[in-house]
Amino acid sequence: MEIKLLGPLTAHDQGVSVVPSAAKPRQILALLALQAEHVVTVPTLMAEIWGERIPRSASTTLQTYILQLRRKIAATPAGEAAHGAKDILVTQFGGYLLRVQPGQIDVQEFEQLVVDGRLAYDATDYRTASRLLGKALALWQGPALVDVRTGSMLELEVLRLEENRMAALERRIDADLRLGRHAEVVPELRVLTARHPMHERFCAQLMLALHRSGGSWRALEAYQRLRGALVSELGLEPSASLRQLHHAVLSGDTALDQQTAGVY
């Protein structure tokens, strides 16, 4: 069974979908998949589905949702195998567990690629780091669980995944800057800074890429745009590190031209 969570929720076994159309069973499947091979307790599932207003019939209703999911799984080649759907969606003491084979969930693949990419970056193997992190980011087909109603548990998971995605993107761009791909990343960074006008890291990366591409005045413009957004929206000045980068560009600091120099 292949399960994708980085975008619309999909789960297929040899072309047969196991994703239910009803909202609450979809939530259960998504949460079980995110915690694959780990027990998700009944109280956790109830909190995800009903929040603080858990009905008296919650236990029976939850069992009905689990049964619906098992019926979907039973209709697939995996579910029709010798042991059936109960060995895939397993009842454990106090909860349920979704059993999957390694490499079948895109979130797991993403997280492993990010770990490997960070290790390569720390080892100064920037080419490998860029490739691995780029491969990880390519797994995303839109916002995580974009078509799933999220309760308190899934909201936290989606937030965690999005933060990991942003961190991986920042690190991949850092690797590209280390490799001298300054002009190549400028268009991407222009889009990112437009979408995230108060994101200092993207601004710093854009400033460095523009400066090294012969556009120092454009780098100074990028700084002023971010400063204007911070002052008008939050009443804050840019961080000391970004002000230092601005001063270095303004003064023509030759240290910025060295490919070994990272983003401030």
C-alpha cells in the first residue's frame, strides 16, 4: 500500500483506493498513517475527531469508522491476502496501529531524505545535500493533507511538516549558494520573498544571490522591502545578522564574494 500525505490524501494498493469519502474516517486514516507502526490511542483518535465535545456514543462510533476502513482495505489485494485487513489496521491494547512496509509513506521518505541531506551539508558535500533535499521537496504535491479536515492532532502534525519543509528549503538554497548557483536561485527566491515578505532567511539568501550575480543595488532593495514590512506590520527592525549583511553589501565587503561564505 502506498500512502501520500504531502498534498491530497491518497492510499492505494495496486491501483485500488482505500481512502473513504466521509470526513471522519479520512481523519482517522491520515492520523494512523502519520503514526504508522505506532499505536494511536483511542483517546487520541477521539480528540482528533470530536475535540473537547466527545459524545457518549464515541466509542461505538469510532469502532464503526475502523470497520469502514477495514472494509476498504479488505477490497484491495493486500487486504484479501491470507490474514486480511485486521493485520493491516491492527487492534492493539488501548488503540489501533496501521502496519505498512518501509518506503510506502511519502512523509517517511521525506523525513529520511531531509536527514541525509542535512548530514551531507554538515559534511560540506553541498552537491549531494542539494540533490537529496531537492528530492525531498519534490515529494510535496501541495499543502500537507490539503483535502482532509484536521482536528487538534492533525493540525499539529501539519504544522510540524510545514516547518520541516521550510527548513529543508532554506538548507537546499544554502547548498546551492555554496555551489555558486547564485543566478539560478534568484527567480525562486523572488517568489519566496513575495510569498513570505517578513521571512528574514529568504531575504538574506536573495540578497546574497543578487549581490553575487552583480545586482548589489537590487540586494539593497530587497532589504528595504523586508524592513518596510517588519516595521509596518510588527514595529520591529530586522535582526542584527540581517543588518550586518545589509552593511556588508552597502560597503562592498569582498568577503561576500567568497563562495565559501554562507548566509549571515
